[in-house]
Amino acid sequence: MPKLNTNNPAVQDYLLDIIRFWIETFDIDGLRFDVGNEVSHSFLKAVRYMTCHMKDDFYLLGEIWHDSISWLRGDEYDSVMNYPLTTAISDFWVYKNRGRESFEYDINRCFTMYYAQVNDVLFNLLDSHDTNRLMDKAGNNIDIFYQQLAVLFTMPGSPCIYYGTEVAMEGSYDPDCRRCMPWDEIDSGKRDIEITEMKRLIEMRKKLQSCKSRNFHFPNDIEQKRVISYIKLGEKENLQVYLNCEETAVEIDISRFENIVYSRKWRDGKLEPDGVLILI
């Protein structure tokens, strides 16, 4: 790929003309900037100024793998791909020696890097065309796969599902993560269970404002080292999340809650290993 000097006014004008053409001709709604941290700030400011005057809801997304506050001050990107959150979530399941405190630290770090308004719109993901797929990260364990998705759908920001993740598609590192969608299996109904499970998570996210809330804390009310518990504070309801990453079942008293909104491996008052329980 060519390396362009996006500080050069002539280069900026050329690229702005291309963006203007796509908006005027095809009415596009946004752009994703690959390797977005290698684009000059002056050019991104020019893009932001032009696009917001052409379409006031035009969306600018940057692919940046680290702390991106320099690009998220309101005059460049609207959001970035939240890879720090991706790593924070996956690492807890990869490194079995980590306790719940490390998960709490990593999650809090992700959401203290930015302004609260930025956290509300961060582009959250668990896998992409540049990483191994979520099923591979979960060790092909379908229960761990849904544990991590439960975290994604209860974090502030915009949850993004990479194509194929809705059907728990397998795939290792590039290029295996870019394999074709298994349309034959989908059409035959072989992946119906996974599709239904994803719909449950989406319905929960859409229905409960507390899933989107930026306000949460970790009471750690279960003694076991690798049992995660956190509360999302909402305007109408609070959401309690439990994730059992231990090797044995844990008892949880749910008498103070009204409803179970999502669960896996919850039986007879116990959350089994690799289980998830979400209550209001």
C-alpha cells in the first residue's frame, strides 16, 4: 500500500474530493480508517469539518489498537475500535491464574482512558478480520464463548458482532479468521441454536437501558477467586452479572432480584463452571 503524506495540502484536497464524491453519489453514512493512528490529525480535522457539514450524522471510525484519546476530542473520529477492551476480556479466560481483581482493573482501565461521552459510543468487539475468532479465543468452548459475549453486551458503547460470530463460527488467525460464511449450515438449520442465543443477547441489550449504562461497579460478593460479579446501574433498573470461571459450581442467592434476564448453566440455585447469570 502507498504511504501518503496526509499533511500535504494537495494530498488532503485529493482525498477530500474522493470522500465528497462517495457522499454525493452514493449517500454513504460513514468511513472506517484502516490503521487510523497513521493518518495526520490535520487531515482528520479537515475530514470531520467537511463531512459534518455535508451530513450532520456522518460517522468516522478509526482502527487504533491502543489508547486513542488524541483522536477522540470531538474534532476527529467519532469512535475507535476498542481493542483494549477486546484484550481485557479475552485475557482473563486465557490466563487461568488471574483473579477477578485483574478483570476489574483491566475493565476499569478501558473506561477511564476516555471521556464519559466517548465511552458511550466506543466500537466494542471481541474478534475481527485481524484477530483469531472468538470461538478460537474461547478454546472452542461454547459456554466460555457466550460468557465473553455476555460481557460485551453489558458494557457501555456499541457492541459489534463480526460476521460469523452470530453462528459461533470457528477460525484461527488471518487468513483463517476470514473464512466464508457457512451458508449451507445456516440454511439447513444446523446453526439455529446459536442464532437464537445471539437474538437473546440482542433483545436483552435493546430492552434494558442498564446494559448500555456507563455506571458500574464490582462488589465481588462471591468469595471464589475467578467468579466475576458486577452491577450496572441504570435509570430504571440495575443489572447484576455473574460469570463463573472456576472449576466448581457456586451457590448464588437470587432472592433479592426480580427476574433472570439471561442465563447459561444455572441450575437449582447454583451457577456451574463456565456459566453466566444476569438478573434485574
